[in-house]
Amino acid sequence: MFCCISLFDISSPLATIIAACIASGFVVAGWITTHALTLKREREARAHADRREKEARRAELLATLHFWLQTLVVETEPNKLKQLYYFGGAMKELSAAAARFRGWANDIARFDELNSVSNMNPQSLDARGAEARRDTVCDALHTFIKFIRDA
């Protein structure tokens, strides 16, 4: 009824088949392990690349915000500040840098709210009066910088 095989009774072809089955089991197990470890390594590499990309975008946006803050804070003439903001490149550069970082922001609604500094219309620029243009822009830039640093 039961087949009892003794190690001494195994023929040469049967021993070869058994050895091949055992070896193929080890090969399959090795392939599965290697595949799993490769997937894990690639997943970690993608996550690391994403973190580096986010930090690069954040650094770029912060550099742009700081540059324009330093440029606009020293301008005391309201009309020159308005000219610099709209036609000197501030609005365009702030908007472009913010657009590149927007996808990486955790709170996009708050990001869009604070990003109003990059697309102020003349009415919002002069909301506190023409003499307070610099304060309006710089306060908005300070708030946006703090948010981006904490993001």
C-alpha cells in the first residue's frame, strides 16, 4: 500500500529527478526573495527621490521669496514698488516658483490662500492705502515664507 523508498534503493535516474526538484525549489525561493528585495529597494529609492525633489522645490521657492522680500523691503517709494512688483518681474517669478511647488504642498487650500502674494491685483495691493504697499507685500511674503518653511 505505502511505498517505502530507502535511500539505498534509489536508482540513479530517480536520484537525479529528486535532486533537480530540490534544486529548482531553492532557485524559485531565491528568485522570489531577490524579486521582493529589489521591489523594496526601488520603492525606497523612489521615496527618497521624491523627498529630494520636494526639498529642492521648497528651497527654490524660499530663495525666490527671500530675494523678492529683500528687493521689495528696501523700496520706499510706493509707485516704484508697484512698478517693480508688476513690471519688474516680482509677480511673474513668484507665481512661477509657487506653481512649481504647489503639487508638493500638504495643505493646498492654505497654500493657494497665501499664494495671493504672487497675483495681487492693484486693489488688494492698495487695500491699506498707497503708502502701505510695501507693508502689504512684505507682510504677505513673510506669512508665505513661514508657511513654506513649516510645510
